[in-house]
Amino acid sequence: MDIELIEPIYIAIPFFVAFIIAEMVYARTTGKARFEPRDSAASLAMGLGNTVAGVVFAGITGTWLTFIEQFALFDFGYVWWAWIAAFVLDDFTYYWSHRWAHTVRWFWADHVVHHSSQHYNLTTALRQPWFTVFTFKFMWLGSWLVLLGFPPVIIAFVGSLNLIYQFWIHTEAITRMPRWFEAVMNTPSHHRVHHATNPIYLDRNYAGVFIIWDKMFGTFQPELDEERCRYGIVKNLGTWNPLRISLHEWWGIARDVAGSKSPKDALGYIFAPPGWSPDGSRMTSKRIKEMWEAERGSASADAGAETPRRVPAE
Amino acid sequence: MTTLLILIGAFAAVSALVAFNVWIGGWSPSRIESIEDAGETLRQDLLIFEPGEKGVLASDGLAALVESRDGKFVGYLSARGDTLVSRLIEPGSVARANVRDGGVIMLHFKDFTFPTTRITLGDDDAAREWAERLSAE
């Protein structure tokens, strides 16, 4: 049986717009959220470009998934439980994909776009890359689920639902959700941590919908009242130009590879964690965390008090 | 056709949202209050930067240059919108630094994400001195 579903994100767009307007009004009236027009414009332009790219490259992804469907182990069809199972397994896949997007520079070059704003509001949710096709994510992200036996239509549908869920968690307007919800689901609080550059928050909370994956795989960090999130990346951008935002890390990789002294170094620049360099002169998140831990340790020893200095990172 | 209409609608929505953001206001352009504040922000942002004594604050409060304690680097802090952006200037970081009348430095970085910036010092001699220091290879 073949079915066609409308792209859920298209249905969601009017709601996205309505919620962004509501958050802007909330920001203006309470001061508890921040917007800046050029930042908003850049984020929204990135979102629009991402949608265009999605339309342009959808055929490639669809063709690939349809091609590999013939090699599926099982045929689950469209039974009700297949939708639920696909949603959960897709979120599990998202967790690992997202984790690699922060720990492998090739994938980071794409994902850094989403982290490149120093603001954290609903427009940030829409700040998405244009050139994801370069990562070849489409070849492996949903492939294993199709090879297992889920129809590509279901995988595409639950993938869109996953992204729609993540829209509302990009806000400072919601402090905490009820405790039971915070325990299981990804929330604004958990995701603020993910976007923060404070060393204690670096490389934490990769979840899409269910925060349980971070708790299972040791990457969970709750938001601390005493450690206010600082958003952005190690080297915050001095531009609002969407094309520069889209390409800057790809450009950085190309420049580093062109200047590398050996094939090993070149591969390191492409696949090692962001911030890696052959001589260690740059800083990875791991190194930043180590430096912060060392500083915190010495500060505690010296003063008997813990006042960690905040430093930004990727 | 439907996709095209959706994209046109999305473009109109984006434009309307930005216009609404401009109209509703609620943000304040960032300003750097003092060299000490600039040094502390640079220390936080750049991690390996310890601010020294020498520094200069732009007359409009939109930029600051602070030399590191060991004199090896210059930290540059720039007001962008309602945020601040930091850069560590090492030998070779700057493509060129031109001085204009009114003590203005036009700084061109070799940085894809921060190509050009303007620092208004209001003092021609100081601008020339800093421009020379910044463009040193």
C-alpha cells in the first residue's frame, strides 16, 4: 500500500509565525526574552533558505530511501504501532546524529548555523542550514529504519514531527515545565543548556524530543539557576549575512585542508572534533572543559569558593 | 505550484515578522562602557586572553581594543546589534587597517565571519598608532 501525506512542516508554518509574534510581544512587554531585528532577519532568512533547499533536495532523499526500501528486512507497512515505533526510533537516531553533529567537524560545518545566533528565541529554531546535502545525512540518517522495514513515508513524516516539536523549546519565555515532563521530554530549559557556551553546558543535551537519551548515554546536564546561559559559539559571528553564516565553517574546513601539511592533518581538519588542530593551538570543547575544570579547581583551592568563570565555546 | 505559493507566503511572512520586530522595538544597541569592562569581556570570551594595561575605547562606545598582558595579542571587542563580538588579533589576523580623518580605523580582517569593521577613536595620532600595531605581520 502506498500513501501520500502532506508535509507537516508546511501546516506548522502559520503556527510558527503566530508563536513568534506572540513571543516578540512577550519580549517587549516583560523584557524576559530578547529579539534584535537583524538577528531575527538572519534567522528567518536561514529558515526560508532551508525550506527552499528542502524542496530542491527532497527528490534526492526520496529517491535514496525508495531505492534502499527493496533491501528491507521486514515490511511493517502502515500499522498503527509502526508510526509510534518509528517516532521513537527516529528520535533515537536524531540523538546520535545530533551528537555527531557536534563532535565531527564535517557535520558541525552544517549544524553550526543553528548555533550561530547569540540570541535564543523562536526565530533561532528556524535558523537552519542550507547545505545539509553536503553532509550526506540523507544517506544514513533514516536509512537503517527503512532497511529495518519502516516505509520511507513514515520515516519522513515522523522526522518532520520531530523538528516541529523542537520549535517551541527555543525560548526563554518558559522557565520550567512540570517535573514529570522535564524528566522525560526535551524542554526549553534542557535545550537552553544545549545552546549555551558556558563550559559546564558544552556538548550536553543532544535530545530532540525525549531527554531520556541524554540520561541514558551520559550527556544530560540540567540548567542551573546560578549559571545563566550564554548563547552562541566560540567565535561569535560578526555578520548577519545568511550566505556567510551558511558557508563559514565549510570555508574554514577548505582553508585548513588547503593549508594542511599531510593527508593525516587534512583528515583531522575534516573529521576530528571542531576546534581540533595538529599542534593543539586551537581549542576543542573537551579542552575548554578541561581548562575550566582546572581553573575551577584552583579557584576553589585558593578561595574556598566556587565562582566559575564563564567562557564561550562551540 | 502549491510549493511555490507556500514559498512566496513564507517569504512574505518572514518580511512581515522582521518589520514587526522593527516596529515593536524592545532592544537596546549594545555599548561598551569602559576599557575595564571590555577587558573582562575579552577575558571571558577569548579564554586565553589576559587583559593588560594598554587599551582604547572608541569614542562612540561601539568598539574597544585591549592589549594582552604579555603584549603578544590585541583583543578586539565590537558592539553588534544588542550583543558584543570578540576577536583575538594575532600577527597576520588583519588584512589591512586604513586610517581616515577623524581618527577612524577601517579594519579589514582575514576572517570570513567578520570581514570589515570601523573603530572611531577621534584622535588621528592614536588611530595611526593602533592601525600600525594591528596590521603588524
